[in-house]
Amino acid sequence: MVNELMKYIKIDFLRAYPLFTKPLLVDLWWIDSEGNLQMIIKTTELYIYLCNKDRYPNELFNFKIKPNPPAHLPPQHVVILKWVRNSIADNDIREELNMTYKSIHSISTMNGTLNDRTRHVKIELLDKTEYELILNNKKISLMGQMFDVAEFLPAPKILICGRCNKPGHTKRICQNSTFDICRRCGGDRSNAEAHNDCQIKCHHCGGQHISTDYKCPLMEEFRRELINELKKHPEKLPQHIQLFIPTEYRNKEDKTKYIQNTSSYQQKEQNLNLNNQMRLLNNELQEMKKKYENDLQKLKDKYKEHLDTLNQTWLIMHQQHQTSQQMTIYEALNKIKTNNNDYNDAIHQLENQIEYLQEAESFFTTHINSLQQLVDKQNEIFNKALDSLFKDPNV
């Protein structure tokens, strides 16, 4: 079913995203208890594409398709229109902005921003180009006025245990309870149907809210401690991430609204120095290689010269041997003496050849030592790079 859906949308999807080169796949899918097909998609382009109901087929394998796409787009497609007067309704904003921006998916008032006079409005756009255009302009003209536009930064989610409903750990390592506790009433949730409409009472503080609500003092204190810890150690945040600090968690003396990892810039500078050192080592290696090739060519020329001399010597000896066969015994005896001298010359040539081989061995030994020194330098640089990377796994 999922594969057929991908085949059905593939042509139109690639027409909408011509630069998309990844495989068109769903990260996870399953059939729920009601027989509905559920899908998890981490690819932003495919997620955005399937947010439009019109892009689904009417049926697959004789099954009627009734799509229920996500109600909201991911944060990287959302902007905030700030300080909009309450007299301007969301529908009025949509009607006016639709004349300029054709890919608006939804417009809604942002929770927690409404006051007596103004509010923030969240605008979701399907087209990434229009999203970037609005952010680059930093302002939107609406009802004859200019309003500020900002990037939407979603509130970070706290890790909450699915068993004891306390923050900071997961169900797999929970040691606070031996059974799953209901978030609504605090009872044993072994029988899930009995807790569909149970009384809401937080088992952390006794308040009239579920135990995982951010209004709970336990959750509020955990968030405060977490934000204070990140303020002290911003290097624990990933690169290119800004953490928005809610108003109630800011210090009166410190007006900072964001927490950002600034150590990444130091890391970039350190990486630049390492790159320069690697470049110098590479140049040194190229020079050594060039020198090696020149020395090797000289050795080849010298060897060729010795070989030619040796061949000439053996040729003379061969000619003398043929001549000696035609001479008298007396001449043969005299020639033997002469040949003895020639053999001495041949031995001398062989000694020269041995000397050449010893010289070549010395040259190669020197070159290997030079290469070993260079390898030691490279290992030292790589170790420095690895140390700097593993000082902080999030950098």
C-alpha cells in the first residue's frame, strides 16, 4: 500500500521538488487498532507535499482512501507576525496575504501571546521560497501598516517518563514505579479503558491538571533548572541551534532571550588551523615525492651506465675467447695471463656494481625514514583534530 502510494505521487512530487535527489520513502508505517494506515515521515519535502489532501489518490488496491494529513507544518515553514491588533481577525489576514503569498497553509493566533490589545499570529507556508522571502523582508504590509516578522522557534520538549510521568528519564530506565501510572488520576494504568474518563488530579502536586502539564510545579522547576544549566553551559547545545527562553524564566538583570552555542565558532577556527597544517604537510609530501623521483632517475641513469660498461666488458671477453681458440698453445698460455687481467677488470666492474646497489639501498632507507617522519606528523595532527572533536560530542 505504501509503495503504491509513493509510486502514485512520484511524478507530481518530483515536478514540485525538481532538486530532490533522496529516495522517496516513508520512515515508519503501521496499521492501528482501527485499521487506519499511520505513517511517520522525517523528510521535510515529502511531509509538506502530503499535507495537501488533494494529492492523495481516491483508492488503492480497491481500498477507498480518506486522507487525514497533519494539521500543522514543521517549524521550518512557519513565521510569526508580531504585535497584530486584536481588531484584525485571522480571516482578514488570510484574505489579504493570499493576494501576495499563494502557499499559505494556515493562519492562527499563537497561544500565550494574546493580551488586551495585540497578539502574535502564526503563519504556515507550503512554499519554502515564500517562507524565506518573508523572513528576509522582516516585515509584512497588512491593512496599511507594517508588522514585524520573526522566525518561529518551537518550545523544546522535555523528556518525560512514560511510567512515572516524571521528567528527566525514560520508561526503560525508570526506578520510581513498578507499573504505568495514569497521567490523569495517578492510578494504575494496566487497564487503559478504565482511564479514558477518569478524574483529573496530578499525582505530583495534587492540582487539577494532568501530571505532565507544564503548569505542574514539578515540571516548572525542572524546566527552570534545565534552562539555568544551559545558560551556564551553552556549549552543550548543538550547532546552529537557538533556544528561546520564556519570559517567566529570564533574570531581571539579564535581558537575553536566547541561548546559543558560541563554541562552534572556536571549533571552526581550530579546524581552519588544522586544515592549514594539513595543507603544509601535503606540500611537504609533494616536494619530497618530487625529490624522490629526481633521485630515482639519477640512480637509473647511473645503473644504466654501469650496465653498459659491464656489457662491453663481457663482449670483449667473448671476442678474446674466440680468438684464443685459434692460437697456438704458447699464445694460449700467454692469453690466459691476459684473460686473468681481464677477469680482474670484470671483478672490478662487479665490485662497482655492488657499490652501486649499496648506494641505492642507502638512498631508499633515507627516503623511507623521511616518509615515516611525515606520517608521524600527520598522525599528530589527526590526533589533535579528534581530541578537539571528542571534547564535546554535540559540537
